[in-house]
Amino acid sequence: MDSNHQWPTWEVFTQKKQGAAHEHAGSVHAPDGEIALLNARDVYGRRQEGVNIWVVPSNAIIASSPEDAGSFFDPANDKMYRSPNFFKTADGLKQI
Amino acid sequence: MMTDLNKALNEFCLRIADNSLIHAQRISEWTGHGPILEEDIAMSNVALDLIGQARGFYTYAAQIEANGKTEDVYAFHRGEREFRNKLMVELPDNKDFGFTMMKLFLNGCFDYLMFRDLMKSTDETISGLAAKSIKEVTYHVRHAGDWVVRLGDGTQESHERVQNSLNELWPFTNELFEQDNIDTLLITNGIAFDKESFRSEWTKMVTEIFAKATLSIPENNTYFPTGGLKGVHTEHFGFLLAEMQYLPRMYPDAVW
């Protein structure tokens, strides 16, 4: 428990189906990884959301700060050629 | 008229359904009162699993009885003496989370082994219901077992409280294994299985968790309460039914 008497938070990632990427679902409080996994299952896995769950201690995530946004992302604005938008793909292809 | 075998099968289903329903009713009392949001949802999930199990077995019991009864008749229009649940599940939790987890763990280990056997039942409905239920129960045992370990091997207060819960609940575990001529008839027909056959496995299951939790099983216990199979319940049971059955008894025509 930290100073405000809360258990640490854990970020929850759920996988919709095998082969798909894990997506951030939300966060839970838990005293350790096993309980975090069960809490994640109960809060984010009760409506057939997925087939696999990851939990990660929130403080293990290194995030960019809002001030970084300019130098991180703006330089990509005028470089459309980096996106694969101009390739023709088969109609049946969904996961790309 | 039901055959003797059908009568036994009907009673057998009601016993399982009653136990799950009453256990669920107790656990659902936590809804909105859980120690943390995550656990509040977890306990509601468990209660819903148990209600689902009860519905499956009530529906089959009604089908066997074949006189127009529904699952609701069994759940809401029977009195104390007609319920066949074990005494353990009707005991009040008094907002003690450790007590609830200990109860869920002790009963869950039993249900796990019972459903594992029933998956081999010659009755296809029973084996199907068991196959569905065992997945839910496997999770209940893990969830409750994890908490028993953490509370037992936690702070001095959590250890004392969960040890007290074990002391209080242990005498009621004997009744889980009780069986009578209903079971004998079904065992002979390959529909049910002897509960004594997995008693030592149950003891091993719970003992392993208690060792991790630094909890000890009370020794020299000589009093083992019983009565569920005969519909003789604790003084707490009438109040539970009064709350659970109030609405459909007060407004018999109420629909969802």
C-alpha cells in the first residue's frame, strides 16, 4: 500500500482473439500480480472481451509527456509517403 | 407419477441447485459493499455463476417432475423445510470478507471434485451441467484460495480473523460429504458418484492451501452440525428466505 492507503495500480491489456494485438482496457488496484490478473479478469473479462490478459504495474510504463508532442509527432505530419495508403490490397484482407 | 429413479434424480438436482442458490444469495449481499470495487464485481460475478448453476439444475429438476413447475417455483415458493442446501452456505458472513472467501474456498473445493466426477455421469444433462459448472468453480477455488493465502499469511489481524473463520466453518465441512439412499440409487445407476471417494483428495486440496496460508485446521472437533438434507436449517435461514422471496410472494404476478 502506498501513502494514501491504496493498493498499487496495474494496467490491463486484453486480447480479443488469438493473433490479435493486446489492447489497453483500463486499470485495476491489486496488492500483487496474481490478484491483479484475477481483478482484471473480473472487471474487464466478464463480457466475452477476450482470450488473454496482460497486467503490467502502472509505474513500469514510461510515457511521453504532453510537452514532447511537438518534437515527437509533428515532424510526421508532412510525410504521408510513410503510410502504406497507396498500395492496393485484396478485398478479403482485414488485419492490416 | 415419477419412477423411484426419477424421484431420486429430481431430489439430487434440487440439492445441488439449492446449495448454489443459497450460497449465491449470501455472496450477493456483498454487491455494493465489497472492500474494493474490483472485489465487489468479482463477488457479483461469482454469485451470478452460482445462480446460473442453480437455474440449470432447477430446470432439469422441473423437467423430470413434469407437472408444470418452473425454476422460480423451486426458488421462491418453497419454505425452509423444503430447501436442501448444506448449512455452511446459509451462515451469515457479517461483512467479514475473509469468512466469505473461506466459505467459498471450502465449498468450492468440494463442488470442484463433485462436478469433476459428475462429468462422467451416464445422464447426459447432468454431465453437461457439470462440464459447464466446473470451469466456473475452478475460478472460484483459485480466487478464494488466493485470498485465503494472502489473509492467512498477511498481517496479524488478517491471520487471526481468517483463522477464526476456519475454526467456525470447519465443523460444517463434514456435512458436505453427507449422502443417503437417494445417492445410493443414483450411484448404482452410474448417474452420481460416491462422495467419500474424493474426501481424501478434498482434504489434501484444502490442507495445501492452509499450509501456504499458515492456517491450522482445528483439532479435537467433536460437533459436526448437519440437517440440510432433511431440510433442518440454522436460525439464520428463515431471514435469508424472507429477503430472497419477498418480492415474488408479495407480488405473485410480477414479471421482469
